[in-house]
Amino acid sequence: MSYDLIVIGTGPGGYVCAIRAAQLGLKTAVVEKRKTHGGTCLNVGCIPSKALLHASHSFEDAADHFAAMGITVSAPTLDLAKMHAFKQEGIDGNTKGVEFLLKKNKIDAFIGTARIAAAGQVEVTGEDGSNQVLATKNIVIATGSDVTRLPGVEIDEKVVVSSTGALDLPAVPKHLVVIGAGVIGLELGSVWRRLGSQVTVVEYLDRILPGMDGEVAKNFQRILGKQGFQFKLGSKVTGVANNGNGATVTVEPAAGGTPETIEADAVLVAIGRVPYTTGLGLESIGVQLDNRGRILTDAHFSTNVTGIYAIGDVIAGPMLAHKAEDEGVAVAEILAGKAGHVNYDVIPSVVYTFPEVASVGKSEEELKAAGIAYNVGKFPFTANGRAKVNHTTDGFVKILADASTDKVLGAHIIGAEAGNLIHEVAVAMEFGASSEDIARTCHAHPTLAEAVKEAAMAVEKRAIHM
């Protein structure tokens, strides 16, 4: 069997790439090492974490917020096994949905471990040890990423866990230590805090959410602190002693100094992710990597080896499912002779805590570093009618616009539904909109989206409700 395209990996980048290629008439196959499609995102990442975030938020609402709305209920009790079953139902629905879409688009799916034997040849090893070699004109590597290990700290997925193990803890830890104040650590820390854990976050840098707009990160840390998070910033973990029922975490200042120990029931290592290329045979065929283990590609996602392409977490750029999806569509269109393209200046990012944090485009720090003059418009949710009535007034909208042209360069939102609100600005930026364009667009009242309009108006210091 010979194909026009074989995609290795069926995470969001891989399966979307395969579907788009099939839509464009390319005979397409996928190879997936898991028994289910969807990659890390659907199986042990985005989807299950959002299920637990939703369920734990509902639990906390019932416990702490219903009474203020005149809803009297008994104190909620947690059935964690049933919550995990709720999570699994969501996983199954999504992974089976991908399987259906592959079949619908007549894409051949091979379950097994892939190795690129040569340009145009993919060897698939099944779980039973069987081997078959598939011929193809083109190969797209979409194998995603793996958790970054902390040197000297062994992850057993019971006491010391990665993001995978943190999704399946059988009991709520009394004290959870999270190593890393990035998106994954804060999201999963939020889940277990809502369910009753004391959460301590240890971060090497002197701030949370590295790369996020500084003002946003500072305000978000204050909000999480009010919720009960404890932070040890500018600190490094030098050891984790696992006794089987808990762990002793040794922490000292990042610059060096007197160490301290923290007793924890569970420890989450969430210090980032690394490209996953193990076993692909890249060295033997000469595919070049950069110094961070990412596959080097050109503007058309092509590696230095003709006919081999790469997308998603294995190449440079933010490790986000939607970035991988857009790259998957782009490379499929390029292979079909079309003009596939990804605008890396307009890729939204969301932290799915409560409140949510969302951003798109440049931060103030990035604009200052680039020497770009800009204007800032900010509007707090405390001044938004819908947020007031919903008691969701934490946070604000911030819009950054070019000082001379008024073109929107970035936006940052802390607040309820920030992950949805950010897309209004993303669409505006994709069309090269100015802050005035957003400000003069009629927004329905009463909605949280009015805060986006007011922030756009505030760029020219003409917000109405502030």
C-alpha cells in the first residue's frame, strides 16, 4: 500500500493534518502508538484536565457560592471515583469522535510505534511485535511532547506525579506541592485546591506564568493567593524524598542559601514539556534538530530531508494544541499545492483556572524590548454590569495598540470567560483592526464582552463606565 501522506501521531496537529489532507484528495494514513487517538491532549492533557476543572469548580460553587444567590443546599460531599468517571466519559467521547472522523474521511489508521526507515518509508511495529513497512510520498511528524523531568527526582505517578498522574490521584492530598508556576501547574493545582488540598507552588523565577504579560501575572498571583494558593518564588527544588505515602521536598533560594523542607502528600512536577521524537530514527536519516531537541523546519514545515515535514510540539513555537492544528492544516494545504499559512502573531493562549487568563499578541514587555511605542487601554470587571451581577468582578481587560497607527498589537484578559472573550480580539487582529474598530463595534448589553469594548475605548482615554 502506497500513500500520498503518512502522519505520525494523531494528536490535535496530526489528526487535523490527516483530515485536511484527505479532504484535498491525498491518500492518507496515520500511525498512532496509543490504542486511542487524540494524543496527549485528548487522553491525558487538555480534555481530562478541563473536565476536572469544570467539576471541581461546580463543587466549590455548591460549597461556597450558592448560598449568596439564595440557593440553600446541604454541604456537598465528594465522590472522587465518580468525578474521575465523569472525566473518563469526556475522554472517551472525544477520542471516539476522532476515530469516527478518520474513518469518515477514509484515512487508514495503523496502531503501533512508527520509525522512519528512510524518506518515503515508515516502519510500524505493533504491540505484538509485528512489523510492516508503509510506502509514502510524504511524511508529517506530529508526535507531540513529553513532560520535562527534574534531574534527581523520580516520577512514580503515585506520590511524585507528572500532569498525567495528577489527573488520576485516588484521593485528595492534604498538601500538594506543585513544582513550576506555569499553566499546567496552576490549572491542576486549582483542581485539587478546590477539592480540599492545601497547595504550595514552588517556582524558580520570581514570578508566575513565565512569558505572560507581567502586570497580568502579578494580578493573577494576588487572586490565586486570595483563593488559598501559597507561593515560594525565586526558589528551587533540590530534592524530593519519596517515602511511598508522601514526600519531603527540599527547597532553597534560587540564588543559593539556607534550604528548608516541606512535607507533602503528593508532589506535581510541572516544569514544562519537551519534544517527543524518541524512536523515530531521525538521526539515522539525518533530520536536523536544534539545541532544544526540536525538529528544524523551514517556513513550509519541511525538514532538511526531502519529503519529511514536522508540526506541533516537536518544532519551535508555543506548545499549544490549536497552534498544532493550524500547522496541520497549513502543511496539508501546502502538500496539495495550496498556500498554507500560520499567523504566529495571532495565537491565543488561555489558562483555564477561575478566573481564566487569556492573551493574544504581544505583551508590554515584548513591545518595550522591541522599541515599539504603544498605548494601553484597560478596563476592570468591577465596572462591568454583568460581572457585578454575577459576582465575577476579579480581573480586567488590557488592550495594547500601536501609538502611531492604533493597530491592535496584543490583548490580555483576567476574568470569567476570558478564554472566550480573547477571540474577539484575535479575529480583530487577524484583520489588522485598530482599537477604534473594536471600540466602535456595538456590543450587546449586559455582557462581559462590553469590557473588551471599554478597554478599546480606554486606549484613547474615552471609556464610559470608568
